[in-house]
Amino acid sequence: MMRINVVLGPPEKPDENLVVVDIFRSSTSIVTALENGAEEIIPCNSLDMARILRRRLSNEALLVGERRGITPRGFDLNISPSLLTREQVGGKRIVYCSTNLIRVVSKHMNHVKHLIIGGLVNASAVAKYLRRLNLDDVSIIACGFIPEKLISLEDVIGAGAIISRLGEGDLTDTALLARLAYENKDWRRLITQSHTAKYLQKIGWGEDIELCLREDVSNIVPVLSKGIIRGVRVD
């Protein structure tokens, strides 16, 4: 039986098998980009590193990112899933930088065996992929808002959506908490009252909220391997 833990915020010493969840908006945006034909996504922890890498790759890559939701200077696109259309990203490599998810990925990418990205949009596919891996244990990271070390309700619920679809498992108390949050019939209404949802509304990206709350619209599972995120399609 798989042991499932949920970590509220970035872990200091994670398990070797990680699912990273950042519902607003990186999990959704990365799945969307790969679903729409992006070749690969290169995570970069710093804006300067991302800009340097983009210059090296010239016109072969798109520079996609945000800091506190705002598009950084010189970037091609914000991480809004509404922007990552097939016309924009199809066949492209993406250099990607974000406030929360990529900081977790960058910190732990060299110390884990499996690192995948999950959200509401691909929760069933992630659960199927985890069962296929037949792991003894997995930690699901509910990213939260890293700069201020805040827990994010939407990420806890996103973790719970994956756990609910996994079925049987040896759940820690935080995993049980996440599953209970997701299985509450009012979770969708409550998420719109969360800190991040209100902030996205404030800075003009409120339309992304509904895009990020769609369930199981993709069977793409983003998987990190050798520093690159690529999509695995789970049927």
C-alpha cells in the first residue's frame, strides 16, 4: 500500500518521489502548454538565468514566466493558461520561471527519483501514473505562496483531488486533511475566497481562475527528467 503524505509548503528534506501542485497557475499552465504541443519546458529559478538561457537558444524558445503574477521585463508571455495556445507554443521549447512551483522544482530536482506536476486539470492522469509507477511512498507538495510562506487553499484541494482518485493508501494526517478539503462539496466556492484567487482578480488575471479549476481536461502528466519537463500521456 502506497504511503501518501502532503507537505504544506516547500519541503526541506522531501521524499524521493514528489508530486508538485500549484493550481494558480503553474500546474495548469505547464499541463496546458504540453497539451498544446510544446516540445519541452526548461525550468529556471531566476529571471536572469531564464533571460540568459533564452538568448542562448535564440528564436528556438519562448520565455514564459511571472513574479508575483506580473510578467517580467523581456518575457514573451505570462504563465496564464489562456495565453499558452497551440498557435503560441506548438513545437516550441519553453524557458519557464515562476514564483512558487519552479522554486520547489529547482531546489529538489537533483535529489529526487521521480518529480511530476499535478493539478486539477490532470488529477486522474496523475493518479493513474502514480499507480503505474507502483511506488512505496510519495509526497504531494502543496506549494503555497513561497515568498511569504503562506499555505494556499487551492493547492491543498489540488493535492486532495489526486489523493481521492488514488483510492486506497496509507495516508498521513495532512493527506487526510487534503482529501477532506477536496471532498467537501463547497470546495469550488471556497477557493474563490482564497488569498491567491483574490490576488489574481486584483492584478487582472481573474479569468484564469475558472481555467485552473477545471477537472480532468488533460491526460498529460508533466515529468521532470535531467532538468527538463516533458509530457507523458496517460491513457
